[in-house]
Amino acid sequence: MKKMVASIALIGCVAIASVWGSAEWSDLKKKIGKQEEKAITVTVNAATNEIQQQNENINPLDLKNQEAIQERMLNSYQYFNSVKGSFHYASKDIGFDYTVNYQLKWKNKKVKYYVKTVENNKNVIDELSYDTGELKAIYPNVKKYEKIKVDIKSKGESKKIGEVVVKNSDGTKEYRYPETQLNLGMAENSLHSKEIAVGFLEEKNLWTVKRTEQLLGRQVVVIEGTLNSYYQEKLKADTFTLWMDQNTGILMKYETIRNEEIIDLLETTNIKIDEEFEVDIVTIPTTYDIYTPGQ
């Protein structure tokens, strides 16, 4: 599995080439208006029940408990059994513009998933899928593929925040995220945003829950905060806003901002949770060659 992660990262880096134009970012900013603040709902209430699907379990969440919010996002895989959707993911600083389509299903202790990443709405960066013990990936820009045998039997670990951040005797920190064999590539930025749950929200005095609202028929928790010095330097941004699905912890949307300008944006465009659907499987073209690390 580590081989697969490294390979996908290598191919993905080679493909990043586009620049997100300033005019497009200006247009995007105009679409985003400030919404009137609403009273924070302490638990999933009747309004939440109305927007959830009948076959979806309701998972109460105390919105006054910051660690509980972090842990919902950190352990998001534990709060749903299937999800299908897509999101737009762009960065003005790095200069990429992706559309990510995903399908993920657990049923009868079997896992299936499919992820497709497209750049600039035209260039397929990669496709990957898992079914019946085999992980497959194709990279159309270089006409390569990978096939790896791996037996995924569970969603992985669930952890408390206190178990993730470990302080060493020399004062340094280690981050031990919940282990999982799932490798959803770019889709993990939304479906399992563990780094944001821990990194952005680690210093609890820097963020707060502002309100709850509905997004694509889902009840979401809106979190606003200031990035710490490490992330301000790394991301070239000062503040952030997160829209977390209250019931599952899926990150539906986020923005990082500097001088009222959006630097990074992830925005879900459609999503279905715990509904029935068929999961796609990658088809490897006969003209593709096997990918070898180091090529």
C-alpha cells in the first residue's frame, strides 16, 4: 500500500501545471456572501432529521465540545457506510484546479471504491479503484497503470484527539492519525480530512463554531478561525472557514483566505450518503504499460 501511495503522489506532481486566474478568483469571491449568523444547535435536532436519508444513522454531536467536533472529522469513515459525490478543489498559490469524483461503499464487510481526478475539467490525472482484493490505478497522461493485491477488511481505526498528537521528550510533536488501508487519493481531502481536523483545529483558542446551516441538503457546522504561524507560512493564508457535515464529519467545503482573497478552495458540488449505487471499476487500456517507481 505504501508503494501505491508514493506512486500516486509522484504521478500527480508531474501533472500539476495550470494557474488559477485572478479574474476567476474575483468572480468566485463575488458569489460568496456573508450569511446571517444563526444560533448554534447543541445536538442534531429535528431539522437535521428532515434532511438525512431514511437509511442513514443519526449521530448526535455536541457543538460546544471542540474535541468532539475534531474527532467527528478525524474519524469520519466511522459515520457512514456509503458515499458518492464530487468536489471542486483549487489553489491560487500553488496553481491547480481539480475536479474529484468519488464512490465509496462498505457492504457485508466488503469494501469497494472508485476515484477519478480531472485537471481543468479536461485532463484526467488518475483513476483508481478497489474491488475484491485488488487496487488498480491508471495514469492517462503517461499511459501507465498499477495493480496491487491488498485485502481491506475494515474502515480502520477510530482515535481520540489526545491519541493523535504525541509530544516527544525533546519538545517536538508527532501526529499518529487513525490507520486505514483505504487509499482514496485526492478524495481524502473531503472524505477523511484528518490533517485539517488536527492541524487547523489544534489550537482551540484560534477557532470557533459560528453557526449551522444547510448545504446541498445536509446540515453543516460552519467553523471560522485563524491559522497558526506554521500554516500561515505554509499556505500563504491567514484565516479559514470550514463547512463540516454534522452527521458524518465529511468536509463539505473549506476556504483559506488572505486579505479577503480566497487562496485555497474545496467545494462539494454533489453528494449522496448511505444510498444505493454501483461502484465503478477502473478499466486498464491494453496500450498502457505497467508503472515502475523511479521511471
